[in-house]
Amino acid sequence: GAGVSQTPSNKVTEKGKYVELRCDPISGHTALYWYRQSLGQGPEFLIYFQGTGAADDSGLPNDRFFAVRPEGSVSTLKIQRTERGDSAVYLCASSLFAGQSYEQYFGPGTRLTVT
Amino acid sequence: AQSVTQPDIHITVSEGASLELRCNYSYGATPYLFWYVQSPGQGLQLLLKYFSGDTLVQGIKGFEAEFKRSQSSFNLRKPSVHWSDAAEYFCAVGAKTDSWGKLQFGAGTQVVVTP
């Protein structure tokens, strides 16, 4: 079956612009996670959704970052007034349910470059 | 503070040789432990996980890992490396107090396989 997909695969934007990154989880998965992976680092947790609600957004670096999952499936990560430090690979993962027992399946990521 | 350390940034190994990747963690209590692999253009894939019980865990692709409580380590091993094992490997931990599955990743170890 289809895995987690993310679009676009690459995004180049200018400093100060607004960007949206999309994640399509595996069908039927109720939990969805966003991570950010900077060069030479491991993924860093950003936000987690259970259904439509953001159950934990403690990893969002500041209020320029926002994510939604309006119908409990597709999620969009939104970044306002982008800065060069936002350049990274943004990873999305989904799992059947929330909890450590449920494997997180990762998408290929969106590489964001802010010039 | 909670932390996950992968001491080796880069490892080069000959095809057919054994491989061991190190992972150390610092947590208040024994966390859940995971190893993921990331190949170029691919999403992170779960190799294996440890929750409790037998401290030697078998995973996919011929990998195994051993949990050593006294050393706060969870090292990954493979007896004979194949060229297709060239990738980046991440150790991750999840706190048992987190009910939903938040993961903290190490910085990763890049594995290069030579003929």
C-alpha cells in the first residue's frame, strides 16, 4: 500500500516568504507527527496530532510555525516570514494509533531552502 | 537533561565485515529504544525496537541490538555488511512517561561500505 507522502519534495523560497508543506499519512492512521532534520542532525520533534487536534506542539520553535490537520488525515505545516535558519528537511510520520507500541512510518521529507 | 548520543559520526566498513554502531542515552528511567535507517531519498525505516524483556533484539535486514542497562547503551550490530547497508543510522528513544510516542533522535552515524 501507499506510504506517507510529502509534497513538495523540494522547496526554495526567499527570506520573509510564507511556505506550506503538505503531508499525506497512511490511510487510517490516526496519529501524525512532524519532525525537522537540520544538516548533520537527527530529526527533531515539532508537533503531534491525534485526529484533528494538535495534542503536543511543544517542539514548534516559535509562533511563525503552525500546523493543521482539519479532517484528521492530510496535514499542512505552515511557516510564516521564513528565515535562513528554517532551512532543513521537514519529515512527516504517521502511526495507526498514538503510543510507543505503534511504529511511526516516515515520509521522504520536504527539503526547504530559504535564500 | 535527557539525551541520546551516537559517538561515531561516520564509519567506513568493508563489505562482508561486521558492523557495530554505538548509542548511549541519558534518561531518568529506561526508555523505549529504537534504531532507524535512512537511505538517500527514502524515509526513515524502523530496524528494531526494545521495550522490555530479552535484552538482545532482532530486527530486519539481519540487524540486532543489545540493551545494556549498566552502560545505558543500545548498540546496533550486523555480522556481515552488504553494500546496500550504506546509509545513515539513527538511534532514538521514547520516554515511558510519554503516552503518545514522542521520539528523541541521536545525531546519526553515516555508514560507508567499501568493496
